[in-house]
Amino acid sequence: MNKKFDHQALFRFTQSVFEKIGLSRSEAQQAADILITAELRNVSTHGLMRLPEYINLWKTGRITVTPRFKIVRETLSTALVDGGKGLGLVTGPKAMKLAIEKAKNAGSGWVAVRNTYHYGIAGYYAMMALEHDMIGISMTNANPLVAPTFGLKGMLGTNPIAVAVPANKQPPFVADFATAAVARGKLDVWEEQGRQAPEGVLQDKNGNITTDPSALKKGGALLTLGGEVEKGGHKGFCLTAIVDILTAVLSGANFGPTVVPTLGYVKDKTKTQDKGIGHFFGAFRIDAFQSADEFKSYMDEWIETFRNAPSIPGHEKVIIPGDPERTAEEKNRSNGILLSENTYRKIKIIADEFNLPFPQTKP
């Protein structure tokens, strides 16, 4: 049975965990904010269920809790950053802030990051640009779980892309999506719930389409966005490849199948140097093109046009990217965050290990 918790209590607990492993207070708060934001926005696949993964990286010495954030190469509008083997939850916000500062001076800012690890939800970073009247972009590569078109084995990450665009009276446009058919965490949720995966999402170790949500643990692979070629899977491969190139090849991080896995059931067969995964952040000023007020009013018109578009009979109204997450956040702030039994059990183990009190459930 799922358990409900106050989001502020979960935030304080998560901050305490990060402080226990050695993050500074401010960095622990930042890391906790990213995970709790994911929970509030119903992106639980990138929320607290990832906390045990981060703790394991710390225990095995894969991450450094006091990383050196080093700018390796820089121009007025660009930078290459070495994350010093820090958590993406620590390195990512610093890199996005750097992109925003460069955009203030040059009109746009672009920052590639290597030698870092999982950074939570991509949308968090893209949305950081909104308060500056900028459009934000964020992407990352990840564990090699996704098969290229016609490929037998997982060689790419789920490689998400996020773009956030401000508006005036309307809420911002926030697109945040994996370039695989689904995010890896969705499989964990389906497996826990005893549900089958939709057809066209996974293939087994022999390349046959399967609905077994545990297929990755048996040598299978995720399919790219669209699935099979007949349904546009080759276009999904293009998107996944673009993210891998911009985040990893451009930065010098491990790309595709050379990514050293952070999952126990994915074996590292390449034995390559661990240069971490890569992130890519972008921000550009709207007033470099037209006044911010003019653009945001026009963006309102765009959003309203699609929000009021006729919908198929029997279906909900057309939704704008970011609407479901924003609605969930408003609801979960008031009613509390639901944690699955599996996530609760794993987080409770961490609480006991660090001798931290776990928040009480909400009625």
C-alpha cells in the first residue's frame, strides 16, 4: 500500500541524508529540492526511488561529495565543465546557473559537463531559466539500456530532453521527456505493481518484443521513442543519438555503451575509464529576439490556441506540456506525496542506517 507524506518533511529528511554522506548544507538542500520537486510533479521515477542509487555510488567511491567544479574551456557564451565526479544534483545546478550568467552577457549560454552522474529530472534545470525571461534547455545521457534501431543490446541511455518557455498569463510551457519509449524508472514501477509493459516499449535478449517489465534484468533492452521502425523508432534513435553526442561526445564524458553503469544488473563490458556521464545546458534571452513582454503575450496566444483546440470525442481536452506536472504539484503540496511501498521500504533502510527519524505518514 502506498504511503502519503508531507513534502516539507520529506525534504528535511532527504537533506539530512545528503548531509550525512558529506554534502554541505546548501548543496544538500539543493539536491533534496531536485528530488522532492520530482515527487511533487509526479515524476517519481526521478524522485526518492533514486536515493538508494546515489547512496550506493557514495559507498562504492564512484562519487565525490566535495567535488571540484572546474571550467576546462570557456568563451563568452560557452563553457566546458569537469564535474569532479560529483553528483549531478550538485554539479547540474551550478552548470545551469553558469549558462544563465553567460546568457545575460552574451545573449545565450551553453555549458557541457563531463565527469558527473545522474542529475534528477531534466525539467528542473530548464525551468531555472524562466525567472530570468529566458528559454532553458537541459539534457543528459545515462546508463546504456536503449537499443539503437535494429540493435540487439542496450547501447544508449534514455537520454531526456527538457525545454522550458515562459509565458505571461498562462503557465510556462515545460516539455520534459525521455527519448526512449519510457523512462527506466517506469519499468520498476510496473514491475512492483505486477503490471505488464505496453507492447513496443521493450525487447528481450533475443531482440523480440516483450511486455515483461523485468526484461532489462534478463539482458533485454528498451526501445527508442516510437518503438519499431514502422512507428517512427528510427526518429527516436536520432533524438537519443543527438543527446548522447551533445552531452557526452562534446564534453568528453563516456558516451553510449562506454558509460560505466550505475545499476547492478547492467554489466560493464567495456572496461573503459570512468569519465562519468555528460550533461548539456542552454539558456537564451528572449529579448535578444523581441521584447520579453511581447514574446510572453504571444506565447500566451500560442498556448491558448492549443488549449482550446477541439479534442477527440470522449477524450480530455488538449493539454500543454507541463500541465499535468504543474497540476500534480499543486495537489501534492496540499495533500502530500505518495510513496510506493517499495520506495518507502528502501528509504526506511537508509533512515535506519544513518539513524535518522523517518517522517510520519499523513492521514
